[in-house]
Amino acid sequence: RLEDRIAAEAAAETDRLVASWQADPATRPDLLFTYHVYHKAADYLGPALKARLAVPYVIAEASIAPKRRNGPWAKGYVQAEAAIRAADALLAITELDRVCLASFAGGEKVSLLPPFLDPAPYRAAAAERDEHRRMLAGRFGLDPHKPWLLAVGMMRAGDKLASYACLAEALSLASGRPFQMIVVGDGPERTAVEHAFAGTNTCFLGQQDADGLARIYAACDLYVWPAVNEAYGLALLEAQAAGLPVLSVRTRGVPDIVRHGETGWLIEDHSPRAMAEALRELLAQPPQLAQMSRAAADHVGSHLSMAMARKRLAALFRHLGLPQ
């Protein structure tokens, strides 16, 4: 069986690593770190190495699903549970994950480490917003006098396609307000996505590199995305870093990134009608969007930046007695 083979290979690798570090103590690690431990990706190395080396062991983005205790993933579940219990610290990406892990492993072991990025490229793009908007308007034939809505996402089957379908229906219901929809992304379901947006004044820009995407974020007026089954949506974080307020759904980790009424607006479920109503209300209040734009950039810089992540990790390392 796959899990048996993985366990055997991990035991051999544990022996090899320990022997190597014993032969050259200068290479011995100060910390064992892994991420996204769950029943389909159990960690066999971390707990074994911790027991042999007596060094701190940290897991980021772990999850536990007791319903997998039986069935085809039973061995993976048992090992994932053992790894989570063996960890000295657990880093949760969202508040929902933090609460779930705390109920299982104890709140003292769990720290919140929200998604983060370097806001500098997005701030630089926002400083040149007017120029980027003129450039995009000329290149793609966009109307600079209409509010520009933006969505960014891979065009693949499943949750991404469901998000696009929900958004397209919301735009159709909100057709009474003038706007220009811009979609960035590509993938195997592009034809289906384009078909869903037919008649909604949507411009498809395809896949963009990081610099181009930062310029697009900065040039737009509102980021709109239903986030169906998304853990948090990194694009929502990128958009706010560029000063782009967000309209999304209060689901999973989205509220950890978007502050309702401050940096954006969150509806309660994936209802195209509710999203259309929220969209109409936001577009009718340009001053509110402008205020949200400033708050969004400030929020990322103050709470979701790489600098803040370093501070959180430094505090964890101090708690674990690690050198700074």
C-alpha cells in the first residue's frame, strides 16, 4: 500500500539524515518545519526527527478531519494526527483553521499567521494609477469614464468555474449600472467563462505577469469575486495592497483578509442577486469606494505585509528558544 511504502521510505530517510547530522554537527537543524499536513499528505519525517534530535517541530497550515479516521485514508489520518500532536507549534493561516486546530491540539500550540505579501510593488503601481489606467484604456479599448471592475482567477473546472458563473450572473442582474468588467486569467475553461459573460461588457486580458497584474489592480475601481470554496484568495490580498477595495463573500478565510465595511464589502452567501445588489450600492457611492481604497492599502501594509509576518515568526522563534 502507498502509505506503508511512504512510511518505510521515511524511516530510511530519517536514519540517513540523523547519521549525516551526527557526522557533521554544524549542519544539524535548529528547527523542523513542514506545511499542509493532513490525511492525504501526512508527515512521517517530522515527528521521527523530533524524537531523535530533540529540536522544535513546527507545522504551518495543518488540518484535521476526523471523518477520515476510517476508510481508505485511515493510515494517513493516524499519521497526520500524530504529527499535529507532536508539533511544538502550529501556524494557522485563517481564524477558522485556528479555532479548529485549537479544539484538537490545544490553543496554546496554535498561532495565527495570516497570508502576507510584500506591498512595495503594489504601492508603486498605485502611485502611477492614472498612467496605468490611460495605458490600459488605449491598449484594450476600455472606457476610462466608467467604473472598472476586476476579477482574477484561473479558468478551470470546479470552484473557479463556479465563481465565474456566479459573478457573470451577478453582472447580468446589475446591468442597470454602467461599468466595465475586466477579467484576468486563462485556462482550459476559458471558452465556458467567456460564454458565461456574454453581454456583460467584459474585457478578457488573459494571463498576466506579476508586474502587469499589479498595474491592472491599481488601475481598477473594485475587485469582485465570489470566492467559492476558496481558503482565502490571494488575489483579494493583492488587490487591496494596490488600493483596490473588494466585494466578495463572507466565507472561510475571506474575512481574515477583507474587513467588511472598511476595506471592502462581504455578502453572506454565494447569491448572484445579493452580489448584484451590493455592487449597485457600492458603485453608487464613489466616496465610499475611495475611502475603502485608502483603508485597503493601509490594512495590508499594517497587518498583512511581509514585515508583519517576520515579527510574528520572530515572536514564535523566541517562544521556542531559537536564535534570532
